[in-house]
Amino acid sequence: MKQMITFLMLWVITASLQAQDLKPIQLNKPNLKRGSTVMQALNDRKSGNEFSDRMISDQDLSDLMWAANGINRPETGKRTAASAMNKQEVALYTFTNEGVHVYDAKGHRLTPVVAGDHRKLFGERGMAPLIILMVTDLSKFDNQAAASYKEEWGAIDTGIVSQNIALFCAANGISTRPRAFMNREGIIRLLKLNEWQRPMLNHAVGFAK
Ligand SMILES: Cc1cc2nc3c(=O)[nH]c(=O)nc-3n(C[C@H](O)[C@H](O)[C@H](O)COP(=O)(O)O)c2cc1C
């Protein structure tokens, strides 16, 4: 019994130390000069199947997050992705073998959410070094008149971010696949999402095997 309690205490201490260990990631300035043409990217876009273990570079990650849903007009705070009523309700969570971060567009950085490798929540098939999860926060559509459209707009806005990711990847030799399949209950529990925050779609990101 004593051993069991010691083991449990050690486990709790290790887990909380791990959470503290997960550092914020300040992303690089986006490189606006890279990538193929839009037409070439459209021609190359496809969903990847198998991913190698090689993580994309720091610059790739910075540019990918910005392309996905970064701020492209600092004077208004508006984004690379359009959103219904400019509610900007799609949050991006990155899952790697180190932990989960959430994208802070204003600071162009990744803020720690939870330490540890939680990529299995997206299934073993199509495991990738990086998984980007899109979560819409329907509570941002606070306007009464918009109530019946909330879910629709959340889904449409997610699709726009998804296509930004797909085109950035296609233009830069990176492989990706959008997936609706995931362990939603597990994700909601891990990220402590409320009833309005809906995990919609995830993108496996990496290099083709
Ligand atoms: C909303 C949506 C959900 C998807 N969900 C999954 C999924 O759960 N698992 C999967 O392997 N692919 C998923 N896909 C990828 C599609 O299977 C893929 O886009 C389709 O086969 C067409 O192939 P392409 O993207 O190469 O043109 C999804 C795509 C979309 C747009």
C-alpha cells in the first residue's frame, strides 16, 4: 500500500513537471516569398496517405500556421482565412510528440496546452509528426439572429482554414490529409473544451513516406 502511494505521488509529480516543461513556441516571421504559384499548388493538392517521422522545419511550421489562419492585416487584425461575421472562431491546436499547443495569431506563437504525446486520439492509421486540430467556438456567434446558422458557419469557416493548410502544403512539398475521424470525446476531455467548442477536422502534416 505504502509503495502504491509513493508510486502515485511520483506519477503526479512527474506529470505536473512535464506540463510545466512544455514551452511556448515563438514562431518565425512568415516568409511571404516561398512556395509555388497558386495554380501549381491547386494542381498539386492531394490528400497524403502515409507520413514519415520527419517533422517539418521551424520555418515550415511558422509559415504553415500563418497561412492557415494568421493575421494578414495587422491594422484590422483580420486573417488569411475569411470567417462569418469576422468572428474568427476557428482555433488551431498543434499535436506533436512533445505536447499540445494552441495558435495565438496576435503573437504569432504557440501557447502550451498540455504536455505529452496525444496524437493517438486521431487514430494509429495516418500517424504524422504534426497534427493540426481545428476547433470552432460557436459561442462567438453571440448574435441572436445568427443562432440557426452557427453550426453551418462554424463548418464553413473550418473548411476555409483547411483549404489554406492544403494549399500551403501543396505549394511547399509538404504532405497533408484532412480528417473528420478522431476521438472527439477524448479530445474534449484532454483540452477541457466546453459545449460550444467543437472539434471539427484535423490535418495530418508531414512528409510522404
Ligand atoms: C470534411 C472531410 C473529412 C475527411 N475525413 C477523412 C477521414 O476521416 N479519414 C481520411 O482518411 N480521409 C478523410 N478525408 C480525406 C478524403 O478522403 C479525401 O479528401 C478524398 O478521398 C479526396 O481525395 P483528395 O483529397 O486527394 O482529392 C476527409 C476530407 C474532408 C474534406
